[in-house]
Amino acid sequence: MDSVIEKNSFIQSVYKINCNLVPSGDPSTIEFVFKLIKNVCDHILSNGMDQELLEELKNVIIHNDVKYFVLKALLHLFKDKKKLGDETEDFVTNGFDLLVLVQIKESKSLKSTLFFKSDEDNLIPKSCLTYKKQAELFASVWFTFLSFKLTVPIYKKVLQILEKKVMPHFRNPLCLSDFLISSFNIGGSASLLSLSSLFILMTKCNLDYPDFYKKFYNLITPDMLYVKYRARFFYWTDIFLTSTHIPAYLIAAFIKKLARLTLVAPVDAIQIILPIIKNILIRHPSLSSMVNKYQPTTMDSDPYDCNQEDPAKSNAIESSLWEVKTLAAHWDPKVVKAASFINRPLPTLEVDLADILETSFNDIKEEVENSIDHEDFDLQVNNLRDPIRKFLQC
């Protein structure tokens, strides 16, 4: 009886918000309920996020049968819009906001999670509410949604949740490969955010992506030192270079490009990059020759071509890691310590990057400020004032 009261309460709430959304007919039929949910979803998609209506939907979407109706409605609405080919930015944004409300999970018991049911029986056959069936419907809706032209903000939001909240429910995640490869090819933050999902496809689903490492190599630029998702980028750089099946010349190119990047990187970034280089060398001992090679006397005498987009043609394996040796004379003692591995035998254990990846310039600044003896600092400054004044008067 309670479920009937709740159902009627929901219908009445929708009617008060917009009476046109409630269809005519018997509320106890599946046709009525589906039309009601479809009207609600269509209104939200077409007219913006009606917060009052959205709250009503949020309150009931925890139930499996409501999820089923919402997914079924969205699939119909998305396919209809796709046929017309006139989806707007607002439609796509509202579609995403609606779609993320639907979260499915495996559950053995469905009885306690049903909302629309009569006194005698459920409106939907139990076979339609199994996890397998809901996952198939969920995947179909997402696949259709991803075929729309996404705005940049929605693109980023999708990529942030894809790996953990969407992909696990796809029976064949490889059907997302075109979307993810296209995302990776966009460059910038879209490339960074697609890395985790691509890793799943490449390592667990055997995705064949021959140009991946070449494109990944070209992402390593000074711009990456200042992006919002820098920690994520360097984390995945370390992860993707763990395989011992990657050719030595390719690994050498990544090491060399990272080393070259340290010459223009801020201190907080250097403290992230150096441990990654160290980890890669530990995994690939055959590249230790890069540590011991003759050091070039000028940049031009370095065989490495930093402008070559193809890592196979960069000559990195013929070069040395003189950049890291240069950092052994850095003004920051922590950088000097991080670079010291270049002058001693490599350890067997890799560096744990968990804490290092979250290092920021403000962290370093605060640490340096706390380590300063301010009385001694003021004294040193005062002692320098007269010589500086005399120099400026010359």
C-alpha cells in the first residue's frame, strides 16, 4: 500500500510542476508509467534543468524499475534526436546531467528496490530488471549519448567518470575505443583524461593502438608542467612505461624527453619528473648506458633531436642523461638529492610516487620559508645593502 501512495505522490508532484507531463490513462499500467517518465525526461532535456522536477526524479531514481524506465526513455529520446541531427549544447548538457543520475550495480534482491508496482504484481517483468539486462540498456544509452557532438566541458566530465562509473557495465568495453582514441587525439586535457580508460582497453581488452606511444610522446611538452591535471599525466606516464615489452629505443626517447623537460620545469615539477626517470631506469637496466655515456659539451653535439615527433627517429638511445647530471648542481637541495641517483648505482626498489605527485610550488615555498632562520636572513640582507647601493651608483 505504501508503494501506491508513494507512486501517487510522485505523479501529483509532477502534475503540480507541469500538468502537461502527466499522460491520460490508468496509472497502474506500464504504458502510463513509461509515458510519464519519458515526458519528464523530455521536458528536462528540451527545456533546461528544471530543478524542482529534477529533485522529484532524484528521489525515486534509486529504485531499479525507475532506472529502467529512465534509461528506456533516454534511449528513445537520444535516438530520436540523433535521427534529426539537431542536438543543441543545452540538450547534450542536460542529457549528461540526467544520465549520471542513473547508477547501476549488481544486486541479488530486486523486490525492495521497486517503486512502480500494483497491489498484485510488478509492472515490469523481473527478467528486465536483472543486472545483465540493465547493464545492456545502460551501455546502449551511453553509447548513443557519446555519438553526439559533446561540448568541451561535457567531454571532460565524461572522461573523468568513464573508467569507474561507465566502462565496468559494458559487456564489450572495446566499443568505446573509437571515442577514446578520438579523445586522446584531441590533445590537451582531453588526452590526459582519456589515459586511464585507454589503459584499461590496452591492458585488459587487448586494444591495438599502434600510434599510441608516438602520440603520448608528443604530449610531453612544457605546457604539461602547468595544466590542471599534471599529476594525473605524470602518474600515467609512469604507469604506461612499466611494460618490459616496449622497445628500448622508445623507452629511451621518453626518458630523454622527460630529462630535457627538467631544464625548463619549475622546482615542484622537477621533483616529480626525476623519480619517474629513476623508476624507468630501474625497470629497464639495459638503458643504464645512457647514464654512463660521454657527456656532450654543447647542446648541438647531443645526438638527441628534441624536435623529432617520431620517438624512433629521435636518436635518444645514442644520447646521455646530461640534463640530470646538470641538476646535481641545482640551487635547490631537494632537487640535488633527487638527481643524485645519476651518480651512483641504481637501487632495486622503485620510488613510490603517491605523495610526490601531489607536490606543488606552494608546498615547497612553505617548506623553504619554515626552514629559514629569519634573524640570520635579515642580517645577511642588511650586510648586502651597502655593496648593492654602491654598485648601483657606479
